[in-house]
Amino acid sequence: MKRTIAVLTLIPILPPLQVARGQNHDRLVLPNPKLLRCSSSDCFQLWSEAMEQKVIFPKQIIVDMDQGCIYGLTAMYDKSVSVDQIVSAIDDRYKQWTVSGLNHPSLHVWRVEDQKFSIQVTVASKEDEKRNGAETGARQAIYIAFGGKSACGTP
């Protein structure tokens, strides 16, 4: 229920920020990880940076909350956005936190130790489509606070 309320709260914010299809895009916009573990009304800056022309916005943002505290964000990007574009945008900020040695070529993970969250980039599967409505093949950037839901109980 809280997840639904959070998504419904964010829906009015998204349309004015969308870029018209067919335009050339220069940069990919990522969600603001400072939203993780945030539970006050000061916490609703959705994007991680100031907006400019020719950027790629997520198609959908899924927010995981507990008692008004956000502990997870999933940014869903269209199939037309390559995984390499998302990885590059995340690497611009968090390259030193890349987790190496993964056995799956389409799975990318960062553990941002000093800010206590991780990021995982994957391609949505048929199971994801059934579970959360993500279109098969959509790109997902999943941000989660260390400890998941229990992270909201710690300052």
C-alpha cells in the first residue's frame, strides 16, 4: 500500500520531465541515492542532478518504503537504452565501488560502502514482468540501502 502511494505521489512529477521521443540524448539521468533511508519531507528531490536538455529519464521509478522511509529505488529504462549507457552513467560516479568477479555478463553491481547502499543493473526477465510489471527486456537500475527494509530503523 505504501509503495503504491509513493508511486502515485511521484507520477505527477514525471511527465513534465520526460523528453520527447526521437530526440538525441546526451546523458542518462539516475535517481538520487540520497533518498535511501530518508524519511522527512526534505527528501523528495527525485533526480541526482540539475536537469538539462537531451537527457534520458527512467520510464518508471518503483519506490520501496517502510513507515515513510525509502529503502529501495528501481529505475526502469526503456529497451532502447543500452545497459552500457546505464553502466557508464553509474561508473561516472561510482566506478571505484564496482564489484568485480561476477559470473554473469549482463549483471553489474556496485557497493557504495561510504554511503551504505548498492546498485545493481540488470535486464528485466519474464519473471520480473510477472512480479512488478516490468516489460521483458527493460533495463533496471536497482538502488538498495544496506540492510534493506531494516535500514530505515537506523539513523
